[in-house]
Amino acid sequence: MAYATVNTGHAPSIAARILSAVKSTREAWAKNASYKRTFNELDRLSNRELADIGVRRCDISDIARFHVYGR
């Protein structure tokens, strides 16, 4: 049996698209700030402190990225 779907909805208004863009930009800025904060906190630790928590200095950016973006 075949089904047909009719989309009678309208495209989002220009105002809704602008608000969506502003919202996504703010979210990106917040994530970037969180990344920088996490990176800087780990970067301030001494090599000994990093070794105590099992982190190599070369892995700091990867850890900060995973913490914020999850990838």
C-alpha cells in the first residue's frame, strides 16, 4: 500500500531563521569558551600534576575537545 504525504506548512519566516542563526552562534561561542576554559585549566597544571591524573601534555587539546564536543 502506498502512502502520500502532503506538506502544507510554510517555510520558516526570515525572523525565525535569523533567531535560529543567532541562537546557534551563541551556542557555538559558549562551547568555544568552555573549550578554552578546559584547555587552559589543564595547560596550567605542571607535568607532575598531569602525570598524577594520567594525562600527557600533548593530549590536552583532545581531552578538552572531547569534554566539550563529545568527539
